[in-house]
Amino acid sequence: MIRAARPADVRAIHTLVDPFVRRRLLVAKELIGYYEAVQEFLVAEDADGTVIGCGALHVLWEDLGEVRTLAVHPDWRRKGVGRALLDGLLARARRLGLKRLVGLTFEGTVVGQSGFAPIEGTPVDPEVFSEMLRSHDEGVAQFLDLARMKPNTLGNTRMLLELS
């Protein structure tokens, strides 16, 4: 089952994401960061109600969002959980009126197999780029491909999906 995350899910999300952070596949966040962003998250539950996956949609600009923190418990990989989470995030993006989504991913992940195409540079105009530079969000810095984020993005592909 896919549903909106609740504050009571945050510790489970943090525990689920932590192994990916340690392997430098996802950006580290403090626990408070997950609480602050809980409304961005969807979670997947198994039949017992255990959180087995998560993903977030972060709005970057009026027409642009980012798929973030997409993670599935190892026992549930390749069983459609990641795809179901991504589909839920895409539906949420469309309801918000977003036209484009970005994702930072490794090849072979569900994002890399879902119509997202690799991008070079930053697909926003200079005025928007300038505004986005003011953000303190690490994900925005990754999207902007800022030099300080390079150690966190090695081996990743920056991808974009045009929503219809």
C-alpha cells in the first residue's frame, strides 16, 4: 500500500534511508530534516503495516519538482515497490501542476527506467538559477550542479522528465 507519510513514519524512513546514505547513494539528512519534510513523502507499507519504501517530491520552482529519497528495503526490491512509489510521486506532481521533474540517480534504478532522460547543465533560465542559488537545500545545490556537491554526486546521473 502506498500512502502519504505521517510524522509517526519518520523514524522508519530514517532507518530505511540510512544504509543508502552510508553508501553515499542518498544525501544525509538529520532526523529533524525528515520531520520538516514529512509532507513531501509517500511511504509503502507491507501487509503488516511496516514501512518498506519511501520517496519524496520536493517543489523546486513553479513548474519544476524533484523526486528525492526514493528507497526500498532490500527484501522488497524488484517487486514493484519503487515503481509504485514513483507512480504516486508523479501523480502528486501532476496534481500540483508541475511540468518537469528532476532526479539524481544511479543507472538501473526505477527513475533511470521511467522516461527520465540525462541532462547536462541546469534546465532553468539564468533568473531562476540566480533565485535557486539562495536556497539552503542540499538537493537544490545538487540540481544546480554546484562544485561543493560533486563528492556527493559522483557516479550519479542528473535526469529530467517532462510531464504530460
